[in-house]
Amino acid sequence: MARDNAVTPLKAAIGDAIAAAYAVGGLRAPAAGCRVLMYHAIGGAVAGDTQQLYSLAPDLFARHVGMLKRHPVVSLSEGIARGEGLAVTFDDGYRDNLTVAAPLLVEAGIPFTVFVVPTFVESGAPQYLSRSEVVSLARLPGVTIGAHGYSHARLTACDDGTLARELTASRAWLEDLLGAPVTTMSYPHGAVDDRVAAAAAAAGFTLAACSRFGSHRIGGDCYRVPRTDIWSFDGARRLQSKIAGQWDWMAWR
């Protein structure tokens, strides 16, 4: 889904220039902390994505997986607990996360988290996972299912009652479907403030990810876990520069 921090051609050009300046001194090691990558669809349509940022071509994603295998990729919960490593996440619960991304990641031994929206699942729209597909995905090795709001509402715009329902209902729906605890989430549209973060904790989540660039270090806020946005036109060089922290200036845009 389109989100608040959409990139512009100017920002992309600035980012590439900054990464090129870093490269003058040779390849840099990944920035300290756990870096969490944020993907969306792999080949399918993304509603509201007017800039066509959030659906990677399957062949490009396969190249990403080849690069990720060179890094210490861990599960999201492990990376946040340890404050190191690289974690892979997907927002919205697209069907191609199961049919295209999962086979590549499982074969490579790369764990990943998929944040699912119950109303998207229940809509029956072909681009989203069905109930049975969410269950199938959850049974794959290395896969974690997390919440992404009940209806993908912008939580910062919700009144207190709606906010609580969005969080508790999303968790309850997933736990009922999977028969297992669901304690991780990502904020729809990346929208979070102090009130929303406190509500996420009150709803029983122990980890919540936003869409602000950066990496998570020990002692960091587990209810504002930074994530690095991955775009449809990110080739191997840009992916490496993002992993290395060379795009973290985007956190201050």
C-alpha cells in the first residue's frame, strides 16, 4: 500500500549520489544494529501505488535473495532481541509473498515475517492471501505472521476506541486463524505516535515496526522499530547501499 514516506525521483537521485560518495572509500560494512528490510508485493498489483514503488519484479527479487544470502539474516524477533543482523519483512499480505517470494526465501534458508491485514484476506481480492494461504504460509520454515491493523486504517487518525479495536481485533483474528500467539505488528502507512505506540503495547504486542529508515540497536524502542523501504527499482547496488545504512538520511526527510 502507498504510505507516507513515498520516494520522489529527486530523493532517489540524492540517495544514489550519497551512496556513490560512500563507495569512493570502498565497500562499507553494514551499519550497526539490526536492519529490517520492508518489502510489499513481488510481481502483483499494489492498490494505491501510483508511483509503482512497491511491487518488485520476480527476477529482481531473486537477485535480491542471492545478495541477502551473503548477509547474516535472522528472524525479526531475534534481530531485535540481539540488536544485530538483517531481517526481512513484507507488508499487507500479498498472495505472491507465498507463491513467488516464499519458495526463494525458504530454499535460501532466509527467515521472514509477513504482516497481514484481516479485511484484505476476507475481501477475497485475488492479490491478497486467503485464509488457507495464510495458514499455509505460517507453516513454512522460518516464517512469522504478524498483524498490520484490522483494516489498514491510519492509526494516528483513529479515535481511542477505534484504535484499540484495530489493534486487538487484528491480533485476535490472526491468533484464532493460526492457533498460535501473534505478538509482532507493523503500523499501516507507517503511521505511529506516542498514543499509537502505547496502544500497541496495551493490545499485547511486544514488537511493532514503522517505516522510518534506520537500524535497531539494543535499548532501542521496540514499538518504533525502523525499517528500510525497498522499492521496485532497487537493483543490487542500491540494495547493498541501503543495507549498509547509506540511505538512513531518509529518516530525516
